[in-house]
Amino acid sequence: MRVRVDQAKCVASGNCVLTAPEVFDQRVEDGIVVLLDPSPPAELAERVRRAEALCPAGVISIED
């Protein structure tokens, strides 16, 4: 699994951080998504996919 984020389109909702905090974080100054792990382990795959689905701006993309 390979994860990418588009910070330019992020609306700082924080859904990704709440769903998969091992993979996503937010910048303190503006709440924009920060990708902590672009290749998360298989045991996090379901949560990363849920974070992708919950993102209101659609900034998370996943490649298998």
C-alpha cells in the first residue's frame, strides 16, 4: 500500500488523524494533513482506507 495526500486541497477536518493517527497528523499552525507513513503496514490498511473515504476534500489517495 502506498498513500499520498494533496496538502493544497486539504480542508483540515482532521478525520484522517482521528481514524489513522499512526499514518496521518496535522500541522499545528493550520491543521493541514501531514503524511507520517507513506507505506503503512498491512494491519493499518482498513483504517487508512476508512480515512480516505471519510476525507471531505478527497485529498488522500491509495495505491496497492
